[in-house]
Amino acid sequence: MSLKTVSNMIYQGDIADLPPLTAPMPRGGVYYADLVNSLFVSKPDSNFSKNRNYATALSFTRTTLASFISAAGNLEYAAINTPRIDRHPATRKILGMRVENSATNYALSALDQTAANYVPSGLTVSAPAAGWCTLTESTMNEAHVLMDNQSKIDPTLYNVVSLFAKAGSAQYLQIQVLGAGAQAFANFDVRNQKVTKMGRLAVRANIFQGFNESARCVLCVKGSGNTVGSVKYSLINDPLAEPDVAYVGTGRTMQVSLMQIEKNTYHASSAFYPDGAVGGTASANRQADAARLLDIPAGVKSNFSVFVKGIMTPAALGNAGGNILFSLLNNTALKYVGFGLGAADSSNAFQSLAAHNINAGST
């Protein structure tokens, strides 16, 4: 088996320039899958086809809904057993098929910050409108905090806390997870999409473009024996502020949505659906995307080539261990080849974009 990788490239030219239906595939060629432009070519036998139906090259299952960015830049949800062709939230450029492992959102009332688990102090919270709640700071000299005092974190493993935010007249936001220690916090400049400060117990913090001109703020922490999260979302007026610093507010506002708490991972996965689930119940789970190549004919199964072309995600979505593009997954009975994006030092299992059993006798 051979592998050639070409990084940081986009598809060049028009799909009409590809070989016509009457042209042969390259020697040993069976499938061609362009997940960015939704073009699939297959020749598993004497029949040759070129179309936009992924099912001619891949089989796909996922037993829950899953979110993606639509052509309009909105957050939408793909139906059960339907793959997601995702887009960049700002440019709307097609990024390709989104494939993720299973995960659970343990945050309660993710879209309604007026629910009982959220306790405001020094600010008011509006009822959700189109999925967004508005935080308005008081005009008193005090800390301006929204406390989630019921959602759970893992007391020993890594936890990722995230939310989407839109800067109004308020620009800076702080996330603190008391269940991981007083210094488990990070400050975010929502308007300019920058992490401005991390506490010494913050494992990592990221901010990147969200849907509908929002920013996603992400904080990773490790539990310290306290299973109650006690997550604080605070409006701050100093990008370098420590937690619980009082200041005189002026009634500034910021919109927030889609709170998310994920255990045993370093970075946030796609936004969950639906809202309001109790942590750990089926309605708060997103199952894994399972994609695999269709069977390769026996005549070429033991000796074939693979060409992989793709765009690696920004460093903010990887981690210190790097990203995995290609993986051989072996056990005593079978040999699998997998393609996709995985985090090299993440505690989540590698999730392949496509996997195939090339059988134990292959070379």
C-alpha cells in the first residue's frame, strides 16, 4: 500500500475536467470521492459511474441528528444517517464532510439561561429569542456573573466548557470552572476573537468563528474532585482580569447561546441538539459518524493504492500532539485502513473519515 499526502491545497479546476464516464479509472482504481465538491466516481466492476451521490462510494450511518453550517451560514441539523457537508461559518466555503466521534453534552438548558440551574448576580438575563439570551450588566460596583450551579463535570478527567457569544456593547467574557479550581479560567475578547488570559489551572483555551457572526469560546480544564461544575460566565471590563473582580457596570450587553460541557476531551465538538436535556440522557448524546468505503473487489483487495488530498484544520482544533490524517487500525483478525482527522494526544478515540477492511492476508 502507498500513501501520498498533499497538504493545504484546495480542489483546483472544474469537475467537468475530470475523465468522462467512458474513460477508464487509473490502474487498480475503484473509487474516487471528492467530499468537498460532492463528486463520486466508482468502478467496482465493469460498470463506471460519476455522480454526486456519496452512497456510490461510501456507506454512512449515525443514529442521531448532528449540526452543521448551512450555505446561509446558519446552524442546522442533518437527519439521522445523513452525512454532513460542512461550511466555514464566515466565508460559507465548503470544508467537506464532517466526521466526529460520539459525545455527550452535560450542560443543562443549553439554550435557556433563565433556567433554574443558572443563577445571575450583577446582571440580568433575557428570555431566549431565536436561541440567544442577552446578558445585561448592572450599574453597580460588583462582579457581573451568570453561575451554572447544577451541571456536572468529571472530577478526574478533562472537561471542555464552551459557548457561542455575540459581542454587543460588552466585549470581554470570562469562563471559570470552580469544580477544577479557582484558577481554572480564561478570558476572551469576543469582538476580536482573542484569548486574552488563562489561569494556571486552565489546560487550554480557544476562540474561533461561530455561526451567524458569533464567536465560540472554549475552555479545557481538569477536574479536581468536585463533580458539580459551578461554571461561571462573567462579563468583565478588563481583558486581564482575575475571577470575581468587581467593577461599575454601565448596562452593557452580550448575547450567549449553546452552552456545552464535554467530558474526557481537549476540544469542543460540534454544537448539540436538542436543548434542555438532563446530562447523560439519550437526548443529550450525539452518536458517532460511521463512514466506510464500499467493498473493494477481491481482485485488487490485497494490493491497491490510496491517494488522500485534504485541508488540515487550523491549529486551534488540533492539540500539542498534532493531528492524524492517516491510520492503520489492526486487530488479530482484520486489517483496517482509516482516513480522517484525529487528535494525537486526545483521550477520545480516533474517528476515521472512511475505514475499510483490507483483510488479514493483504499486503
